[in-house]
Amino acid sequence: MKSRLIAGIAAVVLALVGAMMVYTYANGAEARAVEDLDPISVLVVQQPVPAGTPVSELGTAIAATELPATAVADTALKDLNSSEGKVTAVDLVVGEQLVTERLVDPSDVVTPGSVEVPAGLHEVSILVEPQRIAGGRITAGDYVGVFMSMVSGGLEEDPAAESTELVLPRVLVSAVQRAPDAAPIDPNLSEEERAAAEAEALPTGSLMLTLAVNPDQATRLVFASEFESIWLSKATVAENDAPPFIVHDKELYR
């Protein structure tokens, strides 16, 4: 009985020793393989990092990682000693090497989805569905025409009639916020592949558009958003030469 117990313990010990030897050999083989490729230690992104993040806040989001020399980008960073005071220019994704082009001075960062607004204008935000804003194909810096529809009260000669008018022919879109897509686009796609995927994807969710308008336009926009309904077009001309035109139920087919 005692001899069987001793034999069992010896077998367990031998198995553990064997496993450790295999593990050690495997690690040694991996290390030798990396050494043969002239490894270089560079900074690699470990967690998603949004654009505009200060270098001082990167913390554990990046880590020094040894990569084969042939796989290291020419501008890959080995440390952040020369990047003090900078911020990320774009979103960083897990697995990418941190290169110098990704870090810029804060003054050089343009926040995605916004543009500078001319002095003296008000910024007013409205929530619209994609079909009401050219399928959602609107970005900050575009111009839109604002159509307002009233169930009644829009016409002095026929107060009970429904009506629609292009009230604001051309106003600046200063910012665009989109609801997250149900199926996010693969972040590993190239810029060309991502653009193609975004173009083919059917827009979902609502968009929050911020428009830069003068006080009179802002008042009309708020009223229509509060009590009536709004539809927008993408304005592609510098000026609107056509006179304002009101459509109501009696004029629709004329």
C-alpha cells in the first residue's frame, strides 16, 4: 500500500516537472525566435484611446512591447519623453503602434464633428431622423436648408390649411452627433474599406445637429422644433436665388 502511494506521488511530481520543462522550453524557443528577428521595444496601444487625450493621461493604455524590427514603423515611439504636453490627434485602437504622427499639440487638434462658428451667431441643436436630413450624410461644415411644416396657421388667407416652406435657405452646420450604430464597423478596416462600409450602411438612429444661426433664425428654428415639424436639405449652392415658396394642400399639384 505504501509503495503504491509513493509511486503515485512520484508520478505526479514527474508530470509537474515535465510540464515545467516544456513550458520553459517553449518560452525559451519563443524568446530565441524573437532574438533572431532583432526585436525592438516600442509603445503599443493596449486599450482604446479617444482623440484629444493628453499624453499624461495615457497611463496603462499603452505599454512597451518587443516587436521584430521588420514590423516596427519608422516613426514608432519607444517612450514619451519627447511628447510632453501633446494630445492624441485621432482615436487609437488596440494593437497599433504609437507613432509620432498620432501625437500633436492641443492647438492643432480639430474636434471631430465640429467647426468654428462665426462671431455673433447662436448655436441651436435639433434632433432629427436620418430621412429628414439627406439620409444622414451631413457633416460639420456643411450647409443645410430648413423646411418648416405647420398643421395650421401658416397662411393668412387660409389659416386652417397645412403648409410647408423653405424658411432658412442656407445655414451652417456647426456640429453633428450621431447615435451609435447597432452593428459597429470593424475598426481594423483600412480607411478605404471603412468609407465604403459607411457608404453602404443604412443610417440608423437619430442625429443631433447644431446649426449656427442669427437670433431671428434661432427663434424660428426653436418654435418649429417645439410646436411644428422640420425637414432639412443639404444645400449645395452658395446662394439661393429662388424666391420663398409656400406649398399647402391646395397648391401641391399646381
